[in-house]
Amino acid sequence: MTIANESVRARLLRRGFLLEYVTLGWNVAGIIVLGFAAVAAQSVALAGFGLDSLIEIGASTVVIWELSGTGEDRQRRGLRLIGYAFTGLAVYLLVQSTVVLAAGYHPRHSLAGIVWTAVTAMVMFALAAGKARTGRALGNPVLLTEGRVTLVDAILAVAVLAGLVLNAAAGWWWADPAAAYVLVYYAAREVREIFLTGH
């Protein structure tokens, strides 16, 4: 590898680390904001999205280990832990959403949840695009895979936002647990990717 190539790779690695640290910081803040908002509104979708933020922290940590040059065995163990976490998330949301729908429980409105998920969607779409570009340039499949997790996070934010807005604007109380079912689908898909394809 030439000096020029080493310089480019070092710059790309710095960008990769920066993207992951921004993702970590945002999701740490998200757990706090979403925790308060979920309790205040008694929203299963917000609670699920908060748990998804916790899982995203784990995924970013795995990528930081990998970019630091840690071994593949540790990377695989980390990805499996993320897979188990996604399994727990899917089961929790499936049971909780079904109970909420069956009981006809009406969650309260959450302005904080609406604002946070709207901004989170924009931030995660931008981070996902940056990770995709950087991962391709580095030829790093782990960063590319985690970029797809970030993209899923952005899509989930849009789904949760839609449920919150429909509940607040139209009184469609069932939109909140319905949004949680979207999270169940994506959590199950991530579990399948991790355990069946190894990434």
C-alpha cells in the first residue's frame, strides 16, 4: 500500500469512527428522551424505539471494535449479542402491542416523542448515507452492514412518527401499537440476517 493510499485509508477510518461516535451519542440521548416520553404517554411504540436505540448502541460498539482492528471472533460474538437483543425486542413488542390492542388501551399524545422521532429520522438517514459511502470506500462489510442497521433505524423512526401523529391528530389510538408491529418486523429481519447469513 502506498503512502497516498495509507493517507486516504486513515482519513476514511477517521470518518468511520466519527460517524459511529455520532450515532452512539445520538442514541444515548435518545434512550433518555424516549424513556421519559414513553412513560409520560404510555406509548408502546416509543418504548420499543427506545429499546431499538439501545441495540443500535451495541451495533455501533461492534463496528468501533472492528475498525480498531480487533479480531473477527470478537466481532462475531458482538453481532450474536445484537441478534439476541433484537430477538428480545421483537418478543417484547409483539406481546405488548397485542395486549394493548386487545385491551383497547389509548396511549396519550406525545409532542416530545413526535419532535424527537422526526429529527432522529433525518439524522439517521444522513448517518446511514455516510456509512454506506465510507464502508464502500474502505471495502469494510461490517461498516456497510451497520449502515443498513442505521437505515432501518431511520425507517423505524418514520413508522413510529406516523403512529404518534395519527394518534395525536386523528385520535387513531391503535396507530401506536400498529407502529410497534413495524418494529417487530424489522427486528425479526435483523435476527434472520445475523443468525442465518452471519451478518
